[in-house]
Amino acid sequence: MVKSGLCLLFKRLESILIVVGLIVTLGIFAEGLRMNRVAAKAEFQRVTENGMQALQTRMNIYLQSLNGAAGMMQASENIEFDDYETFVKSLDLQKQLPGINGIGFIEPVPREEEAAFVADLRRNGVKDFNVHPETDSAVKFVIKYIAPVGINKQAVGLDISFETGRREAAERARETGLPQLTPRILLVQDETKQPGFLLLRPLFENKGANTGDFLGWVYAPFVGRNLMQGLTPEQNKIFDFNVFDATMADPTTLIYGSNNEDLAAGKYEMRYT
């Protein structure tokens, strides 16, 4: 009987040890998953912050280029297209400012002055200049100059007040005296119809200050795909990411997708306003 009781006890202890072993194993597995999630979130935070810092640095460089164009225009009494084109060429956009399509100047033109404005530009060598599209705006926001012209030909003469997002961003820049970004748009000069936006820098008469008569906006058009590429060495190698002009992952608000085959929201998200 004693021997039989001991056998039963050993079997019971063996069963308990097996259960304890399974609990410990499951605990280690759960802790491993938790640690993996913690590590994944930390890595996500790191690559996000690196990407945002790289994008901010890139945008600051672009803004400095717009400041340079603004300073050139404020320092000269009469800027013609040749002068503007020479300045933009000196920036070597393709090598020094990847992602930027050009640098332009937008001038507010009252409707009653449009004919004289167009005639003056044609007289000064900007052939076939026309304001487009036709709008009922009392004051038109016309792209007077943009360089290089080749890839931006369709934008010359564009009245950006035709579209609410462009118009409101321009008005906000004029009213605040601060650079502004438009919402997601499709650039008229981009034949691929990739989403992008405009960076608008207000220009006032007095040099080095946002005072005096308002002259217009120095601006840069961007295609999101070109702007977001190559921000960090890890991009598209150890992670893919999508950028939306919204708080939700909606394909209609997509600005950039590193993996266009899958535009769904990722496992981790970071939102900026």
C-alpha cells in the first residue's frame, strides 16, 4: 500500500511539475512577445523621429532657398524672368534640393488689371503668357515666374485661386506673414499626376521684414514621391511607410507610399499636426 501510495504521489508531483513547466514556458513566451512589442515600438519611434528630423531639415533648406529668392526680389527694383531664371539655376535644384520641382513667384492681380499685366509680360519676353483657368476671383493669384521653365511650363500663368486649398493657404501666408503649406494637391505640371503640395512664402516690400506693401508669394511646388524619397538610409530597406494628409489611412489623401501595393494602415502609426 505504501509503495502504491508513493507511486501515486510521484505521478501527481510529475503532473504538477509538467503543468508548472508549461506555465513557466508560456510565461517566458508571453514576456518575449511583450519585449518584442516594446522593442518594435521603440524602433518605430526611432525611425519615425529620424525620418521627421530629416524631412524637417530638408524643408528648412528649401525655405532658405525661398528666403534667398525673396531677398533677391526685395533688393532689386525690377526683376524680369531672365534674372529669376539665373538665380534659380545658381541653386542647382536637382543636386542640392532633391524633391523640389522649381521656385516661382505668384503675384496678386486685380481682375481689372489682368489685361495690362499679361501685355507687360509678353512685351518683356514671356511669350504666349496667359492667365488660366478662367475664374471669377476679384483678385487672381497668378504664377508670374517659375524656373526651371521646362518641367513647369503648364504652371506658368496659373491662377492658383481656382482651387480652395491653394487659395486659402496663400491668404493665410499673407495674413500671418509666415510660410504655409497647401493641403494635398495634384500639380498641373506633373504628368504622372502624383500627389504633392506647394510651400508658399509671403513677400513684402521692405527688405528683411514682413512689412510694407504686399508683393506676392515666393513658392516651391513639390511632388510627394520625390520629396519623401531617401530621407534616411533605412527607408525602404528595413521598413515601408505611407504618408497621408489626414488622420486616417485613406488612399484619397495619400501623399507618399513607399509600397504602393499596400496602402493600408500599418501596425504602428504616428500623427503630426
